[in-house]
Amino acid sequence: VQLQAYGGGLVQAGGSLRLSCAVSRSIGSGNVLDWFRQAPGESREWVARITSSGATAYADSVKGRFTISTDNGKNTVYLQMNDLKPEDTAVYYCRITVLPRTYWGQGTQVTVSS
């Protein structure tokens, strides 16, 4: 399974970006999709999750600002990021869990300037 994340970039604080992650297999059932991020010098942290049933969950730090969604027809998961803050600066990674394995994308850089 391969994942390709894209959509990162440089944005000013308060701005928005939408990340996309294209998955090389069907995401319609039996899997969990997550976004993680890793800031320089920090460990990777979980950001958001969506299950194949459509249930979502968010880290407290992004709740109310980020929205995770999928387009099953395109096998793509999105992360809409609004009201971005400098502390959101990180490399963002997508991950799919298809039990018993997990697969990671290569990451896309998001930089938020103050």
C-alpha cells in the first residue's frame, strides 16, 4: 500500500491549507486513516483520525480548527486546516491502518509564519 501526501506550503498565521493523501488501495471499508505531524526536534504526534464508518477524532490542539474527511471514490483523505498558528508548523504525515499492518506516506511540509 502506498500513500502520497501533498498540499503543504507556507501560509501566514490565520490562514488555511488543505492537505491531501492519495492511497493506492480502496479506503471504503475496514481501515482507519490518521494524520500525524512532526515539528523540528519533536516527536511525531497524532493529529486526527477517520474510520471507514466516518467517525472522526482530533487532538485537542487542533479541535475546532482542523477537519479530516475522505473521498472514497478517489481513495483520498483530506485534512482541512483553518486558523493556522505558528505552532502548527511541522511535517504532516498520513497513515492507513489495514489490520494488522500500518502504512505511512512520505510527509508534506507545512510552515506557518507569524
